[in-house]
Amino acid sequence: MNKKLVKLGVGGTIITAICCFTPVLVWIFGAIGLVAVVAYLDYVLFPLLAIFFVVVVIGLLQEKPTNRKQMHNLKGKPAVSFKLHDSNGQTRHLDHYKGSWLLMVFHRHLG
């Protein structure tokens, strides 16, 4: 999760939603003499609301990059035991390969 993107998206969404669904912006534009612009606010505010919503979703889904220092601390430590199915459907356990070199290639199986 990218906290900066989430904060930006949530803040923008709240401000845009307030401007969209309350007459605040209409009052402000009326006070400064820009009443003619009020008719076009929906063309700006609704897409802006959607953009900020997408920023929130991207911020929530974005993985935080792994810190190199953290990776260095894992060097030489044993991996957590797990099991996976290979392309032939057989279950493979990491423990079966203890003491030997193991290259694992992960790919998306389509089909």
C-alpha cells in the first residue's frame, strides 16, 4: 500500500465530493462573479472525482518496494517451508530439496 497515494486520493475525493454534492462551489463562484461557470462544473468535478477514486485504488493495490537492507538481512537464512503444485500436478515440498540448489520459476498459468 502506498500511503502517499492513498492520502492524496482520499483528500482529493473528499474535497471534490464536497464541491460536487453541496452548493459550496456555487456560492464561491457567485460571490466572485463567475456564475456563468457554474453550468460547467459537472464536466470538471465528476471526472475529477473518478480520477481521485482511481488514485485511491492504485495506492491501495500498489506494493511497497522491498528494502535492500531487509533483503540483505535475509541472506543465508533458511526459507520458510511451503508446498506448490508443479506443471504436472504433483505436489512439491521445499523440504525435499534441502541441501541442494533449487531454481524456481513462477509464471501465470493460462488455461
